[in-house]
Amino acid sequence: MHIARCAGCAPSTISRALRSDPCIPASTQQRIKTLARRMGYRPNAFVATLMAYIKNKRRAPYQPTLGWINHYWPGDGDVQVACQSFEKAAKERANELGYKMESFWLNEPGMRTKRFSKILYTRNIRGLVFAPFTYANERWGRAFDWKHLAAVVIGQTPLYPPIHRVASNVSYDIDLLMKRLLKLGYRRIGIAISNRTEEWSCNQWGARFWLHFYSTKLFDVVPCFFYLDFGPESEKKFSRWLKKNKPDVLICSGAEFKTWLAKLGFSVPKDIGLAEIDVTPDPKTGDWSGIDCHINEISAAAVDIVVAQMQNNEFGIPPFQKLVLIPGSWVDGKTLRAKS
């Protein structure tokens, strides 16, 4: 009441302004918030939670909807598997918070940017979680009417506009991986990275790997093996790279490497060790040693950010982008052994 008297407004106007209600002009909101700060006002979180509960109990049952945005291309099987794992975890978290989550595919035949924006508007979907982008894409980013949306993207692929993002902590993960390999006695450490993975991580895997070499000098130089896909040509190149460089352990991602090594007569982990950079997306690598990037936690954190934005009426492109990094953890598995 004291703030209302000083501001010359009704108590209901003060309440709405402090909650960033869009019905109150932005200039009025700013004036009232500034006055409230000067007067030492602090919201009581417990009372606010109770009032929100009472308010919602009076309403007819309604479950708001979030959007899950896929954008992989047909034929991207490995990407699709990873995105589906993220999607499943995101939907579980949304349900825990009382939200539905509806899936959309940006590359659906006939889907245009204006049509997609209209679908979101007509279904009153104002919170979006974008699956990891496997390539930088500004076309779709420029098509959304961001002032009406709260959004977050999973992964670190460059994306316009700079919305909040949640990703695995690649620097931490590669540090943990290298420490484990060195402790096991591996000294000719090779790394096989797809161009897609490098773009997905903003080149952090390769960069961090070489930083370890130059800063520690504890293992031999083995050139990185870069590949486009798991096709026959990549398999031939890998065979030549392996015979030339003779690593005693391989950091990689994908069950295909185990198959390729078996064809070449290598036994894992007797002849060569394998360390997976993410043991969770592909069930074929379930017994692998390596890093668990915690896909469930990454997706849950993304949903939490979007829901928090919506509850605080924080729509539009944020003035400062937040980056939440989830550290991975080590999985012993069966593809590494202690070297004598």
C-alpha cells in the first residue's frame, strides 16, 4: 500500500507491474520497479507461490504447452537417435512441471517459416526448446517473432539469435577423459572426430585435446582423424590412418569404430582401447568406457530455463545470453584396461 500511495497508482497496478504483466505499459513498470527498489521492497517467495497456487485452483484445468523443435535432415540416423534421447528427457521434465510438450520438425516437407510461426501462435505455444543444431542456421532464427517467445537451445553450435543455451561441459569432459587414459597407462592417444561433432562443440574436442598435449607432454603426438560419415570411404581412410599412426587407445563416438577395428583384426581392449565421448545416445555402445554427458540433466535444465522465463514474463531475445554447462562423469565400461 505504501508503494501505491507514493506512486499514485492502485495496489492492483503495483502488483501487476512488479510481476511484469504485459497489460501494464513498460514505462510504468520500470517507474514502479525503480521506486520499489528505492523503498527496499523484496517479494516474499513463499506468499507468491501460495497465491499462484490459489489462483490456479480457481481456474478450469489447463495444461500449457511447450514446443520441442527438431531440425535434423532425413538420413541423419545418428543425429536422430541423439535428438530423440534429448527429446524424451525434455518431455519427462516438462510433464513433471505440469506442461505438455509438442514436437515439431523444421525440415518437414512443405514447412515454411511463416507457416511454422503461425502454428505456434494459434496453439498458444510460447516456450520453445530447440534440439541440438548440427550446423549453424540463421534462416530459421530470423523467421521467428521472438518478442512473444521464451526459448533455449541445447548445444553450442552458433545460432542466431543469441538465446539461452544448455550444453555439456566439453572442456571438463575432455580433461576428465585424458586424466583417466593417462592414469591407465595409455601414451599413444588418438582421437577420431566427425566434422559434425566438432561444429556441435565449437571445435572444443580437438582444441582441448591438443591443449593437453602441449601443456603436459605426457603422451605421443598422434594426428587427429577427421571424418564426414561412417561410409566406405571413411572406413578406408580410418584403416590407413590407424596403420600409419598406431594409437594404443582411440577417443571416438560411434559403434562403427569397434566394427571397423574387428574387421582389421584388432581386439578391444586387448590390442587397442576405446573411449566413447558420450556413452548414452547409442545403445550399441552401452558397454563402452568413456564419458556420460548426462543427456537427461541437460534436457531438464533446458526445460527449467524456459519455464522460468515464462513464469517471469521474460519473452523475447534476452539482453544477455546465459550458458549453462553440465559436467559429465566417468563410466568404467569394458573397452579400456590398465596397461602394464
